[in-house]
Amino acid sequence: MKIRVLIVDDEALARQRIRLLLAEEPDVEVLGECADGFEAVDQIEATRPDLIFLDVQMPDRDGFEVLRRVPPPLLSVVIFTTASDQHALRAFEVHALDYLLKPFKPARFQEAVQRARDLLANKQAGVAARGLLALLGQPPSAPTGQLTRLAVKSPGKVTFVELDQIQTIEAAGKYAVVHVGKENHVLRETMGSLEANLPAQRFLRISRSVIVNLDQIQELQPTLKGENRVVLKNGKSYPATRPIREIQQRLEFR
């Protein structure tokens, strides 16, 4: 069985070092590399790796923030890489998580990979993920949908958007566009992350690229060709790949 690996580090030389060392491991398949935390969240959700080499210290979104943004069911085995954070290293040890202190030696690297290999072979990745969540201060069984407002960053300020004001959220590449009345707010978030953290009783992802506020739905328009549409109270409509019957039930039994 191949161990599917994602490498996350803002330093190109560090990513190259990890890739070269992994080339010596015949049961490892490198899925890709990420140079920042935003890309890392996207790739974790898209590829669902078995093992992640994750740099703790990255600009904008560090390793801890990356893991907080990943839906808990997608968390895998993580080997942290760091240059100096001794407090973090002790915490990782307490929670049975591995780390590599830069510049790491081949023998230490192989030891970390073997530890991950053993976890995966014994199907203990879930145990490691629970330890990771504990380290991050997030209960392992914490339900999704804990957001009460969205924080939108713009130059010089952070705007808080109340959830009941949101009409829809649309995907736009690596961004999400939040529609609030005549205003649009751009977030550097993935649809998967937003879907996992918005209250499920209030929001529904009707297609790969659209999340709607259930309170904003005016009517459903099923068609014989299966090209179903959701019409909002503001008159806008969106195609739905989710079955109309399922959407109807969500609206009826809230």
C-alpha cells in the first residue's frame, strides 16, 4: 500500500529536501507540494493525503492555522517541521505526534516516516488525529457549524458579517464570494472549509460551487431534464446538483 504524502513548507529548499529523502522510501507517493497555508488547506481537502509534512512557521497562515481550517474528518497523520520552537516540540511529544527539527538528518527523518508508517499500518491514524485536535485545543468530537459570524479581512480593517444576512456563497478559484444584499465580500477560504464550519441547519451546499442560506430560498424549480434550480427571495436563481427532494426536506424539517 502506498503512503500518499503532501509536503507543506514556504521554503523551496526545505520542500526539496523532504522530497529527496522521501525518494528513498519505496512505499511513499508524493502527491504534491504547497508553499503556503492557503494552498495547503485546498490540497488537503482535494487530495486527502495519508501523511502531511507540515511547516509550523509560515507567513499569513501557519501550520496550526492550517489544521484548524481542515474539517476534522479529513485530518491525517502529520509530521511537523520547525526551526526552533522548543515549546511546540515538547507539546508534540506529549500528544504522541512527531516532528522534525530543521535541519533534520536522514536517520531522524526515516524514524519519523517509520512512525507514521506504523500508525497507518495499524489503522491508528484516527488516534493521532485526536491527539492533534487536543493539541490545538479543539475537542475531537466537536460538532461542525460553530461559526456565528464571518470575519472578512480587507486593507486596514476586519468586517464581521452576520450569518442571517448572507444570501449565498460562491466559489471563485481559491476564494469564496459572500453575497450580502448588494455587497460582496471575498474570503480566502475553500468551499469545503466553509461548508464544514457553517451551521448545517441554516446553510446547504446545493452544488460544488454554491452554498445557500436556507432562509433565503423562495422556491425550487425541478425540471424533467434534471436541470434543477433554486430561486432566492431576491430573484436570483442557481442550478442545483443536489436532489430537489433532499433540499425540500431540509426546508420542511428544519
